[in-house]
Amino acid sequence: MREKSRILLWILLGAAAAALLAIGIILFCANQAALPSQRSGGEDYAYLLRETDGKIGLYLPGEEEPRQVLDIFTYTLPDYDQQQLEEGIPVANDEDLQKYLEEFDS
């Protein structure tokens, strides 16, 4: 009887671990879907976000000077975001721009 209780306990623990893993995957995928794509196939974008003097610069396509430099220091961002900003993040539209700015400012 004691052996059956142990087996049942292990089955329940395994099921709980699987459920937590599934929830984590679902939440991760939902978060990724909420963010705009960071790379478009070509040069079809409305804005370009790029590191400018330690802050985030907002560029229009083809322009060498930023249209605006935001008061968000890049050193406060995660390494991945800093790397993406060094390369330049193409932004398709105003809605996607707002999503990026909200993420960077949080």
C-alpha cells in the first residue's frame, strides 16, 4: 500500500511539472506574439530605432541624422535589446513603434 502511495505521488508531481511547463511555454509564446517582428525582409519600414549617443534614436528611412533622440538610455536595457539597437531595428508602423517604446521604457 505504501508503494502505491509513492507511485501516485510521483505521478501527481510529474503531472504538475508538465502543467507548469505547458503554462510557461504558452506565456512565452503569447509574449513573443505581442511584440512586433524585429527584422523585416527588406527596407520596407516607417522608422528605424538605433543607438545614438547612448540613447535611442528614431530615424526615418534613408536619413543619417535621427529625427528624434529619446530620453531612454540604452545601458538600462537588456543586452539583447542593446545589440538590436546597435544593428538598428526596423519598425513597420506607428503601432509597432508604440509597442517598442513601451517595452523599452518599462
